[in-house]
Amino acid sequence: MPSLLCPHWLGGADLHSHQHQYRLLKTRKRPCVCASLSEHGEYHSQRPPTPLLDTINYPIHMKNLSIKELKQLGDELRSDIIFHVSKTGGHLGSSLGVVELTVALHHVFNAPQDKILWDVGHQSYPHKILTGRRDKMPTLRQTNGLSGFTKRSESEYDSFGAGHSSTSISAALGMAVGRDLKGRKNNVIAVIGDGAMTAGQAYEAMNNAGYLDSDMIVILNDNKQVSLPTANLDGPIPPVGALSSALSRLQSSRPLRELREVAKGVTKQIGGSMHKLAAKVDEYARGMISGSGSTLFEELGLYYIGPVDGHNMDDLVTILKEVKSTKTTGPVFIHVVTEKGRGYPYAERAADKYHGVAKFDPSTGKQFKSSTKTQSYTNYFAEALISEAEVDKDIVAIHAAMGGGTGLNYFLRRFPTRCFDVGIAEQHAVTFAAGLACEGLKPFCAIYSSFLQRAYDQVIHDVDLQKLPVRFAMDRAGLVGADGPTHCGSFDVTYMACLPNMVVMAPSDEAELFHMVATAAAIDDRPSCFRYPRGNGVGVPLPAGNKGVPLEVGKGRILIEGERVALLGYGAAVQGCLAAASLLEEHSLKVTVADARFCKPLDHALIRSLARSHELLITVEEGSIGGFGSHVAQFMSLDGLLDGTTKWRPVVLPDRYIDHGSPADQLSEAGLTPSHIAATVFNILGQTREALEIMS
Amino acid sequence: MSFGVVPRSGNQTLHLWPNHVPATKIGGGGGGSWRVAQRRREGSWSAGLSSSSFRTRAAVEERGFVAAKGSFYELLGISEGGSYDEIKKAYKQLARKYHPDVSPPDRTEEYTRRFIEVQEAYETLSDPGRRALYDRDLARGLHLAFSTRKRFDEELEERSGWRNHWQDQIAELKRRSMNKDAGENLSWGARMRRQRAESSVE
């Protein structure tokens, strides 16, 4: 149960002297900390006092703390997290939920020799604070700052990088087996959430772990969500999938407990020799009475312990110590129950549990969302799809636990029976969509560009090969800003456009997005996809009634007529081309800007006409090599368009991963800003002086 | 107290533990459906209740329980200050009336449903602790759906019971680990551990 701790103002004394006093005084006044469940939130905009946390730089400083001190540390850690995330934005709810678990883990185990792996990594803020990165927390998710996820190159305490989910058990097993082969003796612990447990890879890993029987610990952080709480606009909905009811049954296996109490009583009376029998009964009972709960993990070969109260420091430390001290356990599965957003009432009460927040005011919980004139592409997509679905009853939407992120929570509200959240299971989502398409429905799979990578074989084998009309709406295409390379959608043009039957298109603004949703809805004989970036629209007028008009497939458009140089943009890069064109015009060069709209099938006529009437054609896209530019080059060379004096040059994302940062910084690092494009034009034309002028 | 009663029609069994009421329609089809209590958390809920109420609400929506049309007192037909004896008497009367075995055949589902409601009313009101909580909720104008408060209390009780559970599991783990790497265990992990043990002995 939550504890109400009073705030304790340490007056104006500086932190150093407090640290000193703290160490000297054995009997100190009761230190109070301000992060717990106070309804009259004492959350400050200035740094909250954290006397104990100030003495901890690395886990080794935590070894001698008592349970009471660990609890205090947990509370201080909470205030610190709330304070920092309020200034930078980030994933708040998940981090708050694992504070006690993180403290317990670092107290009991010896990172970095002991490997602790955080699945997804978005809940690793307490871990980062405790492992020498507290002073860098103000740079969280910013250019050149701390990553919002775990990252091996950032710290030796981050054992494995993450961003996508459900990889931790696999990696942990690899580390455990590696340790065994090398003859080392460290512990390996993977912390995975119940949402991530809906992905198949988690089971693949557990199955293998049970078979190999290597010593390792898997901690299931169960906060009863089993789908991001952003999925529904109107409040929490029952969790996705059958898994959650299995987990709840585990949590409430009263009948088993009662039987066990009876058995214990019997054993006590009869004596020690009955112990073995009682143990047998226990195992039997587990199998029969708790149903398909613990036996699911046990059948996979992991030893199940739990459920455990994930906010009880005492329990956590006890269990972890016991498991650590037991030699030869094989794989152990500890089921910990936590509450997302715990310790910050605004988060606890919010429907989305403050999963991902912008900067906010700690004392009121209000997020600072800047008002913009246009909405996000995500919202426009949702509106477009709803308009299409109003007239076409066959349109259905599928997403993989990203109702908020894809905008399909709006679709769900409008069409409750036509929106499917499959949990974190992209592979299943794609084949599920394929099955729907077989039955004559029109499925729209809204999966982020980088998350769709996981389902690539399903896209090829189940959808494209059989030419099933599944529509893929790939949000977060291109660079994504603070989330970094794990979430960056750089490869989708490449991997989609090489598929024989796929129609590949990209809108250059929000009106185009509406039209492309309509186009995709109309393409019923083959699969199609369209990509759009993170961010807001540019402000063009929307089509009438928020309903797009299907475009002619394989036809681009010319936006600006110019001469000598043609900038052929694909998708959001067209906006960069337009800005570059105005920069070039200041230097008296009027270039042509065209919007290709389709990467597959290419607008051959447009490319031919551009190639014949310009001396330089530059293709621009926010994607990797092998995408739009490569397809244009292939066509041009096959068509003989490169045999004359026309030059073709590509502008693509560079051949390296772009670190997280602000979108502007990332574009600049990638060389895709309008200035870069304009400078490239001048460089190729030999006008290096103008190029330098633009870049300075 | 347990009732091993099977409703005449339908395929739902009243569980042996009266606290566990199935969250689906009793007897399938037919009149009336269970509706989920859609309660928005307004600011009127007090601090101490905040997180517990949220869990309660979550429990409501998770298990899909119906909103009570009246209070338990109205259901039993007694005044809010009724004594234990009154409650017991009312309960016995109603239980006899609505017992599925004696219901008119065409209204079995409805009667069974009533029976369960009456049973729950009795359980809540006969337990002084539970009754106090229920009264407090009622005073706030909060008609919690049947079983939600009870479920929350159960949850609390369960959590403290969890400790016994995992303590047993840890003991079992230790016991198993004694024999884990005996010769018969041919798993890869066991073989590696044996190998390591042998090489460290040398």
C-alpha cells in the first residue's frame, strides 16, 4: 500500500554539508522525501532534496544500505525521476513502476559484472541514475545527451541495447551461455514487461532457455497492461489477449494457497518424512489447480516464483538474495507485480499512466504541449482512414499495441469492432491482415516503419508473394528525433520497393496523405504501402469533407517549373526540396521541383521529361541507399537516359546510424537540410563559392 | 458457506467459493445483460481512496460487472441501519424465494441472477468490516457494482498471502538445486556446470 511521507525541506543548506552530516550522524532525524503518494503534491519545479541519493553514484555505494534506507532511496529516486522527466520529457510511467525493482537489483547484484538487461529500455531511467549518469539526466533524449533507452556504447552498465521489445530474454540467454562457455560466474538477469511478453520472441527465448538449462533469471514486470495504456482514448480497457487472464489467475490463485495451507498443516503434524510427499502434492496441485498459469512457464522449463509485490522492497530484496545465493538454479522466472506510474498520483490516475510525456509541471501534472497550427500526420492518417471506413464497410484496421502512436485509438472509438490490437506481435499482425484480405476485407496495417522490420518475412511470404491487398501505413518513416536509431524508419523504402507486387508511395504533405489513404483503399488487387514522417503537417488545405480522392497510380506531379536542375523528391523530403529551391532562387537559380509520389511504379514519363530537359536530376529522400533514388537510377540507365550529358545524383541518409536528438539536429547530421540540398546542387554545378555561402 | 447449485438452464455453475462470481451472463441469452459500470473518476473521490478506487474501477471494467440498480439495502428490503438479524432474516427469505430450484421455469435466469445478488448483499452486509466500507461508499453516492469492493479487499488479502506462496517456492527451489546437476541431468547447462566444477577442483 502506498505510504504517505511528508516533505522535508532541508532549508538553504547546500547538499555537500548534508552529505557530510548524513554520514556523521548515526541517529539522524527522520528524513522525509517528497515523491510518494501525497495528494497535495509536494512536487517542485526546483530540484527536490535527495540526501541519500546524493551519496550514491554507482551500485557499489548501495551495498551497505539497510532495507529502510533502500526504501528511502527508492522514494528519492522517484522524486528525482519526476523532476528530470518534467524537464526533458520521456517515458515516465514505466520508470516509476520499476523504482523498487531497480534499487533491489542493484543492491543485491553486482553490475556491471552481473548483467542486467532491460527489455525495451524505456524503464531504465532509475537504472541510469544509479549507474553514474545522474548528472547527465538533464540531457536525456537530446542531441549528444543520454539515450532514452539502454545503449552499450553509453555505459558498461547497459548490458544490451534496446528500443524494440521482447529481445531481452534472448540476449540474456546468449549472455548466460557465453558466460558458461567462458567459465565465468556472473549472474544474468532480464527484466521484461507483460506487454513485451505478447511477442513470440519471448517464448522462443524461454523455450530455448528451458532446454539449455543455463543459470539465469527472468523477471516479469507485470503491471497488468498487456498493451500500452495509450491504446484507448476513454480509459483503461481490458488488456489484450488471453495472456493477461492467465497472469491474473496466477496472481489470485487462492485455491492453491488454501490447499497449500492445509498441506502445510498436515505436514507439521505428521513430521518431516511427509515433506517429500507434501512437495509432490504441491507440484501436482500447481498443475491441476492453478490451471494454465504457472505451468505455462514451468512447461517451458523455467522455475516460476511469484507473484511478488513489486513495490515491497523487503520482499524483492529477500527473493533476489535467495535466488542469487542458490547455486545451480537453471532458468528462474520471477513474476513481479507493479503499478505503472506508481508514486505520482497524476500518472497513476491518468488513463495512459503517463507512458510517454512531454515536459510537464510536476506540481500539477500538466504537460506543456505547444499549440501548433497543424496536427500530426498520425492524426491526419486516423481521420483519413475513418472517412474511408465510413463509406466502405470492409475497411478494417490492425495495429500492434500502438493505438496511441498510430492514431488508431480514434478509429477504435468510431468503429469498435473494426479495429484490432494484436499486442506486440507485428509478425502475427501482418499475416492476420493477410487472412482478413483473403476473406474480402480491406485491412490497413498501421505499424511503424522500424517495427515493420520485424515482420518482413510475413510481408514477403504471406502478403506480397500471394498478392493479397493488404495496405501498410508506415508511420515514423525517416528520422524520428528523440527516440533515436532504434525507432528510425530509414529502411522502409528499400525493403518495400524491391518487392515485386507492392505499390509504394509517399505523401509530401497532409493533403497528399488523405489522397494516398484513398488510393490505398482503392487498390484491391495487390498490396500497397505508404510512409509518412513523425511530426506535423505543413498547413496545406485539406480535401473536402476530410475525404481523399484516389490518385492515378504511378503518376507524380511537378510543383515548380525551373531549368537546368530538377529536384525530384519522395515523401516528406519534397518539403526540403521546396525550401532548397527558395534558397537557390536567392542565388538566382530557379530549379524544378517535382513530387514523385510513387516509388513503385515509377512515373516513367515524368522522369524521362525531367532527364531530357535538365542537365542535373537529383533524387531526394529520407531513406537509406537502395530506395527511391536507386530505383530511379536503375530506370534511367536501362532507358538510356544516362547515356547523354544528363547527370543523376542521389541525396539519401548516410551509411551510418544517426543518434537521437532534435529533428533539426538529426537532419543536419544526416545532411538532408534544405541548405545541404541547395549546397549539393551548387557543388555539382561547379559553383563551389555559392555552395559555401549557403552552408555558412 | 458454499452452494453447489446448478441453475436449471444454462451452463454456468455457481462456484464453490461464493465470492467468485463469473463475469458472464448467467444462463446465456435471455433478458437483461450485464452492463459495465462506466464511472469516471471525478475529483470528489478523496485522497486516501484514490489509488484504491482506481484499482476498484479497473477491477470493475476488467471483469465486466454490472451496476447495481439500487443499494444492497434496497435489494434486501431493509433500512440502512438494519441489524444483523434483520439482514439475515431478509436474506433467508429472499434466498428461499429466488433459489433456482424453486423458481418458475420460464424465469430461471432472472431468479438465479437475483439469487446471486441477494447472496452478495448478504455477504457484504453481514461482515461488519465490509459493511462499514460499503456504507461509506454509499454515503458518497457511490454505487459500486457488486463484488468490486469485495474484490479489492480480496486483492489486498491476496497480496499479503503472496508472501507465503513465494516463500514456499524459494524453499522448493533450494531443495531442487541440491540435486540439479546429478549425473542423470543431461541438459546443456548441467553439463557445463559439471565441467566447470570439475575444472575448478583441479
